[in-house]
Amino acid sequence: MIGLPVNYGLLVFPTFQALDAFGTMDILNLLSLNFPMNLSVIARTLEPVSTQSNDPSLNPLKSNFGESVVPTHTFANAPPLDVLIIPGGYGLQADDLGPLYDFVRRTYPSLKYLMTICNGSWVAARAGVLDGRRATSNKQGWAITKEVGPKVNWVPHARWVVDGNIWTSSGVTAGIDSALAYVQEVYGEEHAKRIANEMEYERHEDPSWDPFAGVYNLPKENE
């Protein structure tokens, strides 16, 4: 177990996508039964952070429907981390996310791994840590993805992409496959298989499997 990641951080922001975060978290919850692991939930403040949106353009019916998580740390006092996990969500369309990008920019150099789910890759791109790297993201928002990361080598047809110590995945459920692939790579195939079976989840193990790139008529890489 020497050298394995121990200290994990989940980065949350208002109107994050629930399954982006909790799909990966459930895998790591089960993994932590076999390995020593610590989790910090990190946000701008210590106030509860909800998946619900109060933006009328995103919640026109004013539905009171969402889940909240309680951060353990802020950007200012987050502990040293081995792995940082960044979910996506509609909240990444907000204009006041500079502190979020700053946190990722200054934290990345000390990480063993950075993982993004869905358009959580926008945060990494805007922080500059994806410049010159291959990465992927949610396919429905691909046009915005290319705008927020003009120096990134975006891969249109990919369930997930690994470039160095950065793992990026496509939309929402792709984060589950990416996280299981990460477990297999870092902790061993037997643990990835065990966790998938405990979750009763049928994995997609081919990172290039991406029917949703076809749904949204995305070109092949370099086209």
C-alpha cells in the first residue's frame, strides 16, 4: 500500500450534478473498506451546497428539489490532497467561479491524480491544467467545451481519457466507468471487479466506447 493515494478531495459548488459526484463517491466508499482513505469535501464556504438551482432560467417551475452536502473544508483551509475529484453541473455556467479555478490551479501541482466528471473538465480547463493535454467532457455541451479550453486537445469520441495523471470522463454516468478504470489501474483489477459486482453495475471497459458522440453528431478526433 506504500505510495497509494490516501487523501481524497471532492470539490463542490452550487448546482453540481448529483451523480457526477456520488457515482464516483460510491465506488470510493466501497474501496475505502479495503484501503486507508480520507475524504475532504471542499467548497467556497462551509455552508451546505445543493444540487438545486435558484436560477429562473434553469429552474423555471421553482421546484424545491435537490440534495445538499456539507463541506468539511474551504478553498482557504483544504488539507494536502493526493486526489482531487471535480464533478460537473449546471452551476459551472455561473460567472463568479474564479476562486474555484484558482484553487484547482494551485492544488494541481501537488496531486497524484486529478479526476473530472462530465463538464467538470471545464474547471480544469479554465484553471489551465489541461493545456496541451488530451481530455474529454460531456457531449451535449461540446461546443462550449471547445470554447472554455481552446488549448486542450479535446477527444470527441471517448467515454473517458487518461493523459498523465489526469482522468477526464464524458457525461454523468461515464464517471462511474472512469472511476472503476481508475481503481483497476491504481489499486488492482480484483478491486474494480469486486466493487462493480457489489454495485451490480455492468461496466463499459473500453474508453473509446461513446455512442453519445454519435447522438450529438460530433466529429472524430482531428476532423
